[in-house]
Amino acid sequence: MSPLNVALIGFGNVGGGVARLLLEKSERLAQRAGRPIVLKRVVVRDPSRPRAVSLPDGMISSDVREAILDPQIDTVVELIGGTTAAHDVVMDALAEGKDVVTANKALLCTHGDAIFERARTAKCCVAFEASVAGGIPIVATISQGLAANQINSIEAILNGTSNFILTEMLAKRVAYQDVLAEAQRLGYAEADPTLDVDGTDAAQKITLLTRLAFGTKVPLSAFPRQGIDTLELADLIYAEELGYRVKLLGVAKRVGSKLEMHVQPTLVRREKPIAQVSGAYNMVRLEGDAVGSLWLSGAGAGAMPTASAVVADLIDVATGRAARTFPQLDLWQSHPPLPIQPPEDIERRYYLRFNVEDRPHVFAEICDVLGRHGISLASIIQHEVPEHDDRAAGSDAVPAIPAVLMTHRAREGQFRTADVELEKLACVRTPRVRLPVAD
Amino acid sequence: MSPLNVALIGFGNVGGGVARLLLEKSERLAQRAGRPIVLKRVVVRDPSRPRAVSLPDGMISSDVREAILDPQIDTVVELIGGTTAAHDVVMDALAEGKDVVTANKALLCTHGDAIFERARTAKCCVAFEASVAGGIPIVATISQGLAANQINSIEAILNGTSNFILTEMLAKRVAYQDVLAEAQRLGYAEADPTLDVDGTDAAQKITLLTRLAFGTKVPLSAFPRQGIDTLELADLIYAEELGYRVKLLGVAKRVGSKLEMHVQPTLVRREKPIAQVSGAYNMVRLEGDAVGSLWLSGAGAGAMPTASAVVADLIDVATGRAARTFPQLDLWQSHPPLPIQPPEDIERRYYLRFNVEDRPHVFAEICDVLGRHGISLASIIQHEVPEHDDRAAGSDAVPAIPAVLMTHRAREGQFRTADVELEKLACVRTPRVRLPVAD
């Protein structure tokens, strides 16, 4: 059979991994694809820069248009990232009738509609396994492996950097900033880690999975999103004491006729598989109406795990599977989409930490506010403060001590109005922490 | 597009689940397959027997040949189990040019060669996602999701009944026989549980995964196989004390240029994801040269989880994906297969429990035998026996006490010859237990 000729646009970490597989494992890939998959062109901004992976002479260039227009090229792999140049690459490739493989979740979140529509019009396909959870075949599992199911819930750790930081904070009892610095040194966190640690990356990924699993397009602004960048070590330790681990959890699930979504540091019971994911790994738990619960876990990032997913997509394109899968994906909202649950209606249990004045009646004041908003308590931790610490902060001030409460289920709206009143209580100092608890 | 017409041969638990999905979720399935998937015929031994799932009039019959020969039928789903009648159904369907979906691991282990060959000749496909690990899409993950990888290792819990029994034994501190009786009462174990608890079921499944992942056909007789039916509670408790859980672990991995395989109760470090799988769940850990480690976990049996996999296969047949996947599967040993490591060359750490006489020099005698066979010790547990138990068994006999040893790595062959000598030591009584430890 004729080879599948590939142009690689972008040659960073993942691009290098893809090139290595295509060049060094060509026999293996040809056997599994039923035809050779041939790397023909690699496009970079600066072809003269030295690269970790050496390419055959004449393969590398800086001319994107030339690569895309080359009639020899069947499939374009977009690995430049971002949403501007990548957008042009993908739209141009589709316009030329080329199939596209991409690992770019931000692009699909921002321009997914236009891209998927153009692919459909051009009768091409867009394969994007590598865009969510790196080497974990989560796109295939939702759209093929569980195709017989109605997915009822997705619960996932989708940002390896955040999970690495949370794991290290707890294991070494070190503050966020110190672990972040270490993670940057080790290459687990980027020089500018903002999108990882503020929850944006995980939120983009959960919206992509939501689109596939529920057929609903959700803008990032429509659901609560919070990163790990404001977490304090104390809360990880209190959670542990209560039998929980704090994870940056992305959730999308059916609740009645609505879709509940959020990405937040969340307390997960320590026995649950998601709580036990440590380090830079990802995990996705799916619940389907036939299959029940299914867990997938593995490397969510990294050059070779992500390249594994990109090349699996290329094999799917080469065999013709991708052309059969793509039109059946739930990307066009052929049926009425599930509406999003308004954030204030999301009902959950919460972990609350207060810094309160160490004097009589304080608990009564807090519990009175919570009670009046219909929030009832499940458990309380308040440790005795050692005598010598008692007046450490200043001799005339009433000292502050931490108090941790676990509530029963209540709506976010109830907590928000309670928060306004708690803010005004003289006995409550900063910081005041509120984290959701997973079901 | 024209519908995919299906005949269901066998209408037990899983068959009922498949029928329910096809009849009750037809709209959902048609959307994902791009065409209707229509249940046309159901064949059973006794059509007059009442069934949990009600079928349209005239759908059920007892005539297999008529169903297979019906030119209307495109795809035959074999769910009768066993290796005799099922073999005829599958071979006849393929001879008629029909695609086949089956959940029958025993059939594929016994007659896989003839079935796969006939399918290839007939240009049909055989889809068998449901034959291993129920609802977990492990066949698709090995053959598609990780298609870019060389698989280096598979480690798996593949028998839910065994895992349920092991979990309950440890949690409730109850002996094997008592938990088995309870599991039978709850429906987690069959009336005759032999194939589940003696390791045969798990061994059949690991050989199927091995064939897919390594391209090697392995007869059950070629590797060590041991079930949980001879395990004693004491060993689960000692393992826990040492930081391990005992799991019925199926393993197939590359070691040098050989394939190491075994299915045995195995000690797994408690922190590992596989150790944490409790109840009737399955887990498969794959290691690929690009993706690294990947874990999949979910229900390994049960009507609806297995039906989820069967119907996913039907959707793959309906879209044409299965026809593109099947010929690329590593079922024909186009390349030289990996030879099997002879059992006596398998090198591992071991857990040893002895019942020894409580008198001087006993440890010296045991350690001398082990040492002379090149087996060195990593740790020892021997608990002090309460004074009043000391001579409980009989006044003139030297009492026996348990001693637990963990060894460093050594070859199975070394242990076998040591076993012969240990057997002869006067100080060593029965039972003598030896269980492997996972890396």
C-alpha cells in the first residue's frame, strides 16, 4: 500500500519524540498501520538551531505554506502550540484536504468549532488524542471503547505539574512556593507555570472531554475554576488528618438534566483511586451507564508519552480508522446539549478552615452564620494550642487559632451568602479557606 | 446508511445485557455507529424458558444454522461460552462471510489459530474486546491506543472472583473456604468456581493479551500457573505486615530476548496501584517503550460491563473500524515470536513461610540450605509465641511455630532444588509456603 506522508509543524519536545518514533521505529509502525508512515517534512522557525533529534538532510525548513501545499503530504501534525499560528496551520491544512493530528488543547478549546466544521466540510479528520492526558488513550476510550455507554460522570487529574506539586508539598511538608521552585528546577514545571497551576490547563482539558462525552460546548467562564497556586500546606495536612487528599480535580457530571462542572483543589477520600495518584501522573475516572466505573492512569505529559498518542493517531489515520471515527464524534451537537448547572446551584460538601480568635463564643458565632444559611456540620477539628505559643503574635492582641470544619452537602449559593457574613465577624481572621469535597 | 443486522447466539447474563443495549439504546448506538445496529435474531437452546429481557415476537429461536445462514444477518455475536458449540458457531459464521463478535476467551485460547486464519481468509473480522477484563477496553488499548509502542510488560489482575475473595479474606480475617461460600451466595463466584480460583481463567486471559502485545502464542502448559484456592489467611496477614498485598497476578514481560510469564498469587508492594485494587475489579498495567506505564481498571465481569465491550465491538464493526483493525493485529506471527523463558530460569524475590520446630539451630539449618543454593535473605519475621500456647499441641512433641522469610532475587530452579532439601529437614513441618514477590 502507498505510504502515508507526514509533515511535522513544530519540532520541540513532543515533535522530537514523534520524529524519533517515525524515523527509528518505522518498521513497527508500518506493520501496525498496514502501510509505511513516512516523515517527509519538518517545519520550524529556525532550521539552523541545533536539535536533539537528527533529521535526514533537506527535511527541515521554515516554510509552513510550502509544507502544507506540498501535494505529496497527506497528513499535517500540528505541534507548535498556542492559538494563533497553530490555528492557521490547521485551517490551511484542512482547506488543502489534508488530515490533521494535533496535541493542542488550547487551540481546540478556542477554535474547535471552526476547525471541526472545516474538517467536516473538507471530509478530512482531526485527531487529537494527545491533546488531553498525554499518553492515556482517553479520547479513544470515550469515543470508541465506551461508545455503547451514556457517560454520566468524568472525574480527573489532568495537570501533572499540579499533582506533582501537591504530592511533594504533603510528602516533604514544604510550602507551595518552595516546591514550585524545585519543580521548575527538575523540569516538571515551566518557567512560567501560570496556566498549569491556576487551573486553566486542566479546565481546557475537561472542556474537551466534556464536549466528547456529553456533546456540550462549555466556555471556561461558565464553571468554577481554581488552581493550586493559593493552597497552603496546612490544608493538605488537615485533609490528611480527616482521611482525605487534596487533588486538583476536574469534574463534569450529569446531575438531573444538567451538567455540573468545576476544576478546583478538592478533598478526595484517601482510599479512592484518584486520591492515590502521586507525582506527575494523570488519572481519569469515567462512569458509564453500562460499564460502571473505569479508571485510566498514566503519564499526562512528557515528550515520549505524548508522542505515543500522536503516533497512535497517525496510525489511525493511516488505517482509515480515523476517517470512520471523526464524523461520529459528538462535536456538532446534533442533539440538544446538556445545559450547564449554574455555579451557585452546585451542591457539595465543603472543608472550611478559619483562623479564629481564641476566646469564648467563637464557634457559636460561626455555627450560627452557617446554620442560618442551612449549612450543617459533619465534623470539627480544633487542636489545643501549646501554652507557650498562646500569646506569641503580640501581647495585647487576642491570639488566633485554626479551626477546621467539614460540612454536610449544601449549595454553593448558600456558602457564598454565608461567606459575606463570615467575612464581617470580628472573631474570624484571614486566611479563611473553603475547599469542596468530592462525593 | 443500511443497518447492521445482528444475530445473538446465547442469551444468558451477558446476552441479556447486549440485547438490552441494542433494543433500548438503539438511537444512541445508531448515532455513534453512523447507522442503525439492529438485533434481528436471538438463538437459545430453549426458547420457551422465561427471560429477564423481553424480546419482540418471533425474534427468538433455537436454530443456530438458520440464524447464521440468514442472508440478512451481517454479524454474529457468540455468547454461548465453552469451546465446542461456540467453535462451530464462530467457524460457520466466518465461512458464511459474517463478522464475529465474541466474549469467549477459552474459545480463542483453544481454537484461536483456526478462527483467526479463517477470518483472514474470509476477509471478515473477529472482535473480542469483551473476552478479557470485561468492560475495560484493554484489547483496543494494546492494539490501537498503544500501537506506537513496543509493549515491554503486562501485569494484571484479570479474575474478579479471586480478587474479591482475597480482599474479603484480609478485610474480615476469614479463611478461603468461608469467603468462597459467601461469594457464591452473593453471585461473585459460580457454583463450580474451579476455573476462576485455580488460575485457569486468568491464565487464558493473559495468553490472549500476550498474543496481542508480543505476537507470541503461549500454551497454558508453558508457564507457572497457581490459583488462590490453596492460599491460607496467615500469608495474607504476614504479607500485610511486610508492606505487601497478595494478588492473583498475571504477568507477561520481556526479559532480555525472552518472554517471562506466570499467573500466581504474588506479593505486591502495598503502595502500588495494583495492590490497591479491591473487590471484584480488574486492573491491567501496561508498560510501553514510548508511553511508559499505563493503568486501566474497572469491572472485569458482569452483564452490563461485558455487554458494554460487546456493543463497542459491534459499533466498531458497523463503522468499518474493526475491518481495518483486525488484519493489523499481531495474530499471525509475521515476525519471529519471543521465546518463552523456561520456568526454572524465572528470577524473582520470594516470600517463604515455614512451620518450624521451636528449638535451637532451626534457622541455621534452613538458612544453610538456602545459602548453599545461592538464595540470600532480605528479611525475617518470627513472632514470640505466647507462653501458654507453647506446648498446646501435645505434651511430648516439640511445638511448631511459623517463620516468614523474604529472599533476595534468585531463579525458580534454585528454589526448586532447595525445596527438595528443605522437605527433608526434620525441623520443617507442613505447611510450607512459597509465593513470588512482584518487582
